[in-house]
Amino acid sequence: MEELAIYGGTPIIQPGEVKNWPPVDKTDEELIIKALHVPQQSCSVYTKQLEEEFCEFNGNKFAYFTNCGGSALQMCIAGCGIGAGDQVIVTAYTWPSSASCIIHNMAVPVFVDIDPETFLIDPNKIEAAITPRTKAILVVHLHGLCCDMDPIWALAKKYNLKIIEDACQAHNAFYNGRKAGTLGDCAAFSFNQNKCLTAGEGGLFVTNDEEIFMRGRTLTDFSDMQPTKDTDEFPAYAFGHKFCNNEITAAYALAQLHKFPGYYKQLIANATTLDATLKKANIKGLKLPYEPANCKHNWYNYNLRVDFDAIGKGGLSNDEKSRFRHAICAALRAEGMGCVVWQHCILPEMTIFRSKNAYGKGYPWAVPGADDGVSYDLANFPEAIKYCYSHIAIVQILRAPNDTAMAAKVAQCIEKVFTNLDKIDADKILK
Ligand SMILES: Cc1ncc(COP(=O)(O)O)c(C=O)c1O
């Protein structure tokens, strides 16, 4: 076997071979130049066209183009009428914005462990987390795989809860033939550069419910800032945020939306090639992602896991396992294959949740009753913790214009490193 590149061997993927995401061409350039010349530079022609076309593409009635996915999530929470003293259920393993959106509306997140196969909120553990204060379940379709919605819908019906979708990573992901962003009361998408549909930055707040839409909208454009009657003057007070985006970014997003079907097809072909090759290779110590039969992954993030038991390292501490995994990740990168450790800790481990203090003086947990029944005891989240120290995330290298030949090389990198795990010396690699 060829020497690992991390120890001086030849990398499988040479510098310059991997193409950048997203592809930018005349479609983007022409629309962006046009947007530069519209008289009103925000909430105007291209923003409206993007909102309309995305609604048509995704099957939503209402959409608002925001500056990021995190602000769209905040609009979802406000749109559902959630505020001080309320609780929202959310997965313990996700991007922090899935929980900060709750806190920014003065409500309290209640974390639930993940399913060990899908890495998504475990529907069997949700009911135990419901209290009289629970107002919603915020489902995160992480990595581009939809949550198991049937049991979640049943719980929402039983306890009269709203369902909010964090679809920030889930453009064109499907559950039982239905698209992410249409599986709950409202949803948020992100358009940051990592996403399968990007405009550099940006987000969309979408819903089919006009009341939720109008309530969510009150959070942006300074909310209360309306012109006083019969004049153009604004009153001195102005609550809320400014979450709107601008025409140039909207035009970029629109151009990318027009090209999305081609990009998506390529990404699926690349991930399918990688998945089939790795399944066939059946490598000891390597766990592959799982796609339930009723879901269609968008492969935003193809996740590997190290199976420590299979390689005789099950007895290591979590920190040692994490360090070994970091060393594998470094060895894969040395082969020319972009990959990262996505989250270094689960959300309940973050200082803000350890201290139950976001705004000072213990708020929002200090709101009377808000903290009732809320425990961030880490013993409640064993699967999330396990996933955290064992995963390796593959994101941009599988995107268009990289093709199946690149996916085959990614598979070679993984096979080379994972069949040489006995040579991975974390002390030497990480120093
Ligand atoms: C699951 C999830 N939710 C929310 C966000 C926030 O999106 P943005 O970066 O556009 O604010 C992200 C961003 O990566 C995300 O991955």
C-alpha cells in the first residue's frame, strides 16, 4: 500500500484538482449586473422574483428573503407566537442557530438526544421532554436528511404543538415524497456558501400560513417602525431587527436557483458513487451514513463515522477518541480530500446552557416558570455525544462542478486512510 500522504506519500487528489463551489457563470453575472441598476436596492424586483420562484419550486405560499438562515429561524419562532416563558423542543446535536433562535425570542430550548443511525432528533424521546410550557418542536433536517415526521406529527397533534423546520441544510430533501420546508407550520432555509443552494449569504422564511407569515414579519424592518399617519416621518421608537437582504444577493440567489436542478443532479450522482464504492469496499472501522427508505437525502453533508469498537479502540476515553478521529481527518485532508469535524461539542455542553444564562441574570431561564422541567444533564444525550466525537464531515468536494470521477477519488482517499488506521498516530499527526 502507498504511504499515507500525511507521512510524505503522494496525495491521491492533487492541488487545484477540486473545483470551487458554487460554480459562477454568465447567468449569475448578468442577473447581478441588472440588479445593480434597479432604483430600489432592497425588497424590490429580484427579491420578489426570488421569493415567488422559490415558493413555486418548494411548494410554499409565502416567503421572505432574509440576510441569513438564523434570522429566518427567529422569524419562525416569532411567527408561531412563541415568547417569554415558553419552551421549544430541539435536537441536542445541531448548529447553534437552531437553539439561539429560541433564546432570542426569550423562550427556552429543551434538548432531546439523537437517533444513532440518522443523527436526527429521536422521535421516541420527544414525548418525555414535553411539559405544559412546550409550544413547538423545532425539527432540524440535519445534513440534508428529513426528520422522521410521522411520529412527530402525531405528538404535535396530541399536545397541540407547532412544528418549525430548520431546513437550513435541506434544500430539495424529501420525506415520503414531500419536500423539506413543507413538513411543518413554517421553515427556515439558509443560503450561506456551504449550502446546496447559495448566494454567499442569505436565508428564507417560508410558510403556508398567512397569520404566521405576518407575525414573523413583525420581527424585521424594525417591526413597529411605521410612518406616522399622513406623513413620511417615522416615530422615534423602533423595535425588532433588520433582517432583510438586498437586490444584488437576491439576483445571485435567483441565478443559483435557476441552475439548482443541474447542481443537485450532480451532487446526488457524486454521493451515490461514493456511497456505492464505500459500501462495496466494506472497510473495517468505517460507518457510512444511513438513508431511510422513505427519505431522499440531498447529501448536503456526507458523514463518515469511526467505529471504535470495530478497531479495538472502544476502551479509549471520549477525548482520546475525538483526538484519534481528528488525526484521521488530517490524514484524509493530506490526501487532498476536503473534510472537517463539523461540531466539536453538543449544544447542551455550550457555556450558555451550562450556566443557563444568555442575557444576564439568568434570562431567559429566569422568566417565571420557563425553566420548569428543563434539564441539561449531559447523561441525557449519550448518542449525540458519541456522534460528536466519531464523525467526519464531507461537504464541498462532492458538489458540482466536481463529478463522479472526483467522487471515486474521494472514495480512494477514504479507503487508503481507513485501511491504514493502525498507522494513524495522533501524537505525531496533531503534535
Ligand atoms: C442546521 C443549521 N441551522 C441554521 C443555520 C444558520 O444559517 P445561516 O448561517 O445562514 O445563519 C445553519 C448554518 O450553517 C445550519 O447548518
